[in-house]
Amino acid sequence: ARLSPRPRPAGIQGVVESYQSCLPKIQLYGPTNVAPIISKVARVAADEERTKEASQYFILLILTDGVVTDMADTREAIVRASYLPMSIIIVGVGNADFTDMQIL
């Protein structure tokens, strides 16, 4: 299973431009379950690792305006993905209390 065939942003500027273009098109709401997206990207990274080349490294950037509500599942997903060619960055934006996210 591959992620959708959208072009991947190039560099930090590409990430910022992607964020700015999609933000007006989405509605932020809860619950904030991030384990499913971590697991999805981990499957893609695992597929890549199984190839002979293993030439791609994945960086998953999660921006959340709310506290992660599936904390136990998220911790498990991160541990399962920890041996794969990927990094996970979770950024809390807004006024929510993100103290519990330090565990991640």
C-alpha cells in the first residue's frame, strides 16, 4: 500500500507551502487520534525497507491543535515504527495543554 501519489514537498519551504495551501481547506476537530497515520506511514516505510535499494527515508510531520486522545495506541505505534527508516515529529499548535505529549 502506497500513500497517495501527491508530490512530496521539497525542503522546509515545501512543507510550509503545503501547510499554507491545505489549512484553509480543512476543519480541525477532535478527537485527535494520531496512531492510524503513524501506522500508515510505517507500513509504507516497511515496504521500502523490504526493497533491495531501501533508498527512501520518511519524515512524518503531525501538526495538532489538540491533545492526542489515543496516547496508548500512539506510543505503541511509535515503538513499532522505531526500527523503520522514518522519523516522527509531532507539533502542538494553539492553546491546548500539550504537557502529556512530552512522553512521546
